Amino acid sequence: MTDLTRLTAAETAAKIASGEVTAVAVTEAHLARIEAVDEKVHAFLHVDREGALAQARAVDEKRARGEELGPLAGVPLALKDVFTTEGIPTTVGSKILEGWIPPYDATVTRRLKEAGVIILGKTNMDEFAMGSSTENSAYGHTGNPWDLTRIPGGSGGGSSASIASFQAPLAIGTDTGGSIRQPASVTGTVGVKPTYGGVSRYGLVAFSSSLDQGGPCARTVLDAALLHEVIGGHDPMDSTSIDAPLPPVVEAARNGSVQGLRIGVVKEFSGEGYQPGVMQRFNESVELLRELGAEVVEISCPSFDKALAAYYLIAPSECSSNLARFDAMRYGLRVGDDGTRSAEDVTALTRAEGFGAEVKRRIMLGTYALSSGYYDAYYGSAQKVRTLIKQDFDRAFEQVDVLVSPTTPTTAFPIGERVDDPMAMYLADLCTIPSNLAGNAAMSLPCGLAPEDGLPVGLQIIAPAMADDRLYRVGAAVEAAYTERWGHPLLEEAPSL
């Protein structure tokens, strides 16, 4: 029998819909895979075995009754532990929420359940989504299935690793400065940051509210589009949600073509610091786009050089404000409440013990940037740079339909290599951050393996806001041509665990 864990989500859904397999059988296969390999990978923080099987039985029962089901009904999924889930833990990778069981579902969680998608459990992540390697989790690091001594990206390394290790065909991540795309790049998977406001943030534990965006993770472009369609669309519970129809992402993924498109290569995303093998695979992808009928031009976006500095003022400032709610008074960890200490002392002790080093670093940076006398010099200036970056994108999209670049400057680096060098760690998001600051849509998809280390390389595609379908149109065309010529990096050369 076909190994059910090796199928794409679309293939799995088709087999379930035809009656060839049951949702329960598919779920059991993935739970067995988790049991077999996750001790080594550590992609999951919590596996909801009973809940997943109950969801699968419900799908099979509905199908037996002839009820209409969604296109991904019965397909398993791994959910980043930053979305609230009624009845099972949501820790955000932090000790400060250890054991917290939310009383409600995030909108993304609810939409997944309504679509019949089977939630296997919650995945590991950098604490409060702050990091590029999943080494900042309070519950231990996750390994990259291609090489367990290397990082799987971050902050959503658990989600990307679960897909690359065939523990789930689909996953959900969040992208604040690249935390869907960068893990996708280094694990040979597909990750999409939708237009800001295109997927509801209700129930997403906030890091940086003007930047955070949930999105799909998958092994193929079509699978990502099918998942995007399930979770996307307007939500009245989220004041930043866009009240407009979701772009036709599935149609674009099924009919991918770049014929006649103008594609811009971002000049600023190359040069010193970029691994030779990454640039080699990127340049091959650009040539492939030309062969497929696209016109390729170089585009300069000079403000992108300031994006990293602006991001690391804006994001910590917003995190400083958002994380003030974790005060030991309402939920989560409480330290030192022995009847002799004041509320202020208990709050201070709890935050000191509950937050990790990176979270504390960003809270302090943000509090300083927002403080009296420094606000205009730091936070205010960063917001002006953000405007310049948005204007650079606007000018670029007057000339081209999409932009392309490497997703990350390097392949996956060894675990521990950058843990004591925050600046080196932050540089992993050099190419992804501008899209978060501008709020437009972006995707990473595999474009081969770097010759010097045999590790995956990602191609980033960037589209204007509310033109998410262009990502899938271009991504599907590249994926099909690349697979025909060289084979799919993950499906054909899957890592062995």
C-alpha cells in the first residue's frame, strides 16, 4: 500500500474523497510517523492523538452520510503553537504560558476544524515567535530533517520540520519578519506570507501586531493554495482583517504560467554575505523564468538596505507593549505569590523566570525605543523608513508584476552557531523583512540544493498586496518546470530519518 505520509495534501484528499482510504487511516499513519521520528526531530510540543482521531472519525461519518465536505477534509495538519486551541495547550514556546489551555479557538483554528482538516497537534517555535532558528523555545530546539545538527528555521521551525519529516502534509505558521518563508527555505518546503490582513489574527498570540501574519506551509504550491483558501478571508473578529474577497489562489496554482509576466530581480538582495550555492540556484531559477516566457529586469529598492534596522525597532517596540499583559495576574505562570509579596514583586519575579533571554532582549529594546526622549529618534524614525520601503515596493510594482530574490542568504546553519551572536541571527531574515514592513504578499518555494552542502535553497516571490494569486501562478510554473527538469528537492530527495 502507498505510504500515506508521503502523499501530497491534494493526493491525500482525493484518496479520502474517493473512498480509497479513510480519514482515520490517514490520521493513524501520521500519528505513527510522529511516534517513530519526532523524538529525534522535536517538531511537536503537543500531540493531540485522541482529538485528531475524533476529528477523523467525524469526517468519515459525514462522508458516509453523504454530507458535503471541504476539499481538504480528512487531511492532517500541524499547527504552530501560537494559535489558541480550545481544550489543548497553547504555550507560544514559553514557560510563562506552560500548561495554559485556552477556552476558545483562534479563527484560523476554527476554520480548519470547520473544513474537516485534522489538527494533529501543536508545533515547536521560538518563544513568542522571536527568533530565526527555533533555538529560543523554552522546550528545546527542533532539528532540520535534512541534517538534525542544523536549524529548521524560525520562528516556525516546528511547522516546517513536521512537513519535511513527513509527520504532516500541511502546517500553519506565522510570519512577522520571515518566520514562514525562512523555515520553508531551509527545509525544502513551501511557505506563504499572505497579504497583511488576508488571514485573521484573532486568537494569534501577538508578538508585533502590525507585522504578524498567519499563513500556509506545505510540500507543494497547490497544497499551500488549498490551505490558504481554507484559512483566508475576512473576519469581523479581527479589526485589521481585509473586507474583500480572497484572491483566486487555488485557480492560480492549478494554472501556473509566467508567460508575458514582467519579473523584477531585486538588486539589493545579492552580494557580500550570500552563500555561493544559494546564488547559483537562484540564478538558475531566474534563467528558468526567462525560458518559461517571462521578461526579467533588475529592480533597485534602495530603502531595503535599512529594513533590518527598522524592523528591529518596530517589532521590539510592539512586543514590549503586547507582552505587558503577561503579568502573573490573569493566566499562566505565577512566581513568588506566598502572601508576603506585592503584586508588583510577583509580576517582576514571574516575568524574570517566565521569559527567555531573547524575549527579554526585545522587550528592553522596545521599551527603550518607546521611552520619553527617544521615541522620535528611534521608533518614529523606523516608521519613516517603513514608509520609504512601502514606496520602493509601489514603484517596483509599477514596472513589474512580481519580484524575486533568494529567500535567505545562506542554507541552514548549525545549531548553536549563532545563538550568542544576535546580529548574525537577525541577518537570516534580511530578504524577508521588507515584505512584512510593507504588508504585501510573499512566498518561498524550493529551487534545489546548494552544491557545497547539499541543503535546500529557497526562491522568494513577492507580489503586491491583495495579489496573492500571482505568487501561486509564478510558484506553480517554477515548481512544475523545476520538477520536470531536476526533480522536486523534497519529494525526490527526501531526507531519511
